Amino acid sequence: MTAAESAGPLRRSPLDAVHRNLGAKLVEFGGWDMPIQYAGVLVEHRACRTDAVAFDVSHLGSLRIVGPGAFDLLQRAFTNDLGRIAAGRAQYTHLLDPTDAHVEDDIIVWWVADDEFLVMPNASNTDRIVAALQSEATADAVSISDVTAERAVIAVQGPRARELAATVSPAMAAVPRFAVARVEWQGTECVVAGTGYTGEDGFEVHVPFAVAPALWRAFMAADITPAGLGARDTLRLEAGLPLHGHELGEGITPLQAGLGWVVRWDKGEFRGRDALAAEKAAGVTRRLRGLVVEGRRPPRAGCSVLIDGAVVGEVTSGNFSPILEHAIALAFLPPDVEDGAAVAIDVRGSLLPAVVTKPPFVR
């Protein structure tokens, strides 16, 4: 997802009134007015690691791709290979810029049925993804529809997510990791995927607008804790997951981000392939790494990373880890810097000692 701001009036989730009734603090995020926290980021973060929480992630885009040309379109547009999975599965993938192969967006594709897919872009990237898909589409073989305004997306995450959610919908709770299934709830069809952005087990529900508040309230009644996007960000950082606009985006390729596994070179042509192949042949000049920081003070995006007094890289994300109880960060560093290397991070003139490591920070 991305924290980039969008012009124009803020969009509101179908769950907006529910969040306000719960006393949520709402902030602008990717052009949407979304809950950043309820009881507090630390409380909600720990609840996800030890129990179960529900996030409203309706700010994500939802594109419905349907037709006999849908599979071929997504194969041409994205880096991963849908041929490695099948209908009823989900896949993480990238859309690359054709000129320099930077990651225009990282995306989850839900393969709902033979010729039907849900493509889930990040918050403010939906229009860009629609334009890219339209540019790759053939005339009558596929339909591309933005259905973001027609639904909510609720993510239920945590070690007890399935146990507690089973009291609301056994069928939802039973959808395996990275599987996709149509599930009926109170007479309404939802689409459920065993996906998430926290490093914990759980699932995400694509639920029609009209019944979304009732489903959210049902999860709350099952003792699932409401959690905001503040905790979602600290959770994804502990799990070492990239955030578009920080670890992915302008000037950043999958190879630099350590996500080469998302690129399937043997599937044939895809958008941005030539530019990425050129970088692969030349070798990357930087690589995304983890930093375990001494103390509780967190570095932030843009802080310089130094080795022996020389600046060698830059922090992309940093925060206090509620589970580890010290600060952690992600940063781009030269590719020859090894795990275990000692570095310093310049935070407003103070040098914080840190050690290079391979994410995730919390498994």
C-alpha cells in the first residue's frame, strides 16, 4: 500500500460510521479517510500478535477482470506467473514501469474462477493500474471494471483469527492460506482469500457495501479487536514486508527490493521485462536490508546509514517494534554489505548503532 496523498475530497469506507462510533482516530491515507487507531497502536499491534484483530482495508483498490482474455492480460502485465497456480488461489505480483522497471505497484491477484480475477492495487494506485491494464488489453477478450465503491475489504489477522472468526462464518475461517473462495454470509455472496499484511495467519473478505457494517459488527461481537492502519504498518515492518512509496516505487526495482522471486523469467514477455533484464545483467547497485537498532528510538525514512563514518545508504521505513521492544528499520545498502555488519543511523544528528540483518524481524 502507499501513503501518498491524493487530490480531491477524501473517500470514505463503507465502515466509516462504524469506526466513528467506536471512537477511532481517522486520518488521510491514500485519498481515503481511514482509522489509524482505536485503543492505541501498541495495544492493537500486540493483539494481532497474540490474539486476533480486524482491519478495514477498503482503501485498497478492487478491479474485476473478466473474460477469455483475462489470464493472458494479467500474464502480459505482471511479473509473476499465474500458470504456477490455478483458479481458487491468490498470488503476489508486481507491475513494472516499461522504461526503467521500477515497481509501479505491488499487487495481490485473487483468481476467483476460470475467467474471473480480482486485482487488488494499493490505495492511490488504482487509476494507474486500470490504465496499464487497458493499454495491454485486446479489443473484446476482457472486461476491466473498478468495483472499489461497491464493497468493503476486512482483514482478520492473528493466531486466533480463524478460531474466533469461525463463530461468525465457519466457511470464511476455513479458507486456507493463499486460497480464494466464494462464501455466502447472511444470504450475501462474499469473496474470501487467505491473505494479509501482518506476518500472521488470517484472511481478507471482499464483502458487498450493504452488508459490510453487519459483518464488521459480527467480528467485534466474536471478541476480535478492531485495529487501525498504524498497527498494520508496525506489523508489516516487523514482518519485513515492503510498503509502496517506501520500499517499492519510483526508482526501485524488484531486484533492488530483494523480491526477485516475484519475477518469473521463464513465463515469456511481461511489461518492463527488458529494462529489468538489463539491470539483472549489470548487477544491482543497492539492496534492501533490515537493521536491528540499539534502543527504543526509531529512525525514520530518509535517515542516512553510515559505515566507518561514510554515508552508504538510506532508511526507507523505521519504527519501534512492540514485540522486540527496540527499534527496527529497512534500508537500501550496497549489495556487498553482509549480515551482521555494524552500521550507524543518523537521526537528527545523533548516531544510533545498528546491525544489518535479513528480515523478517519477527517470525
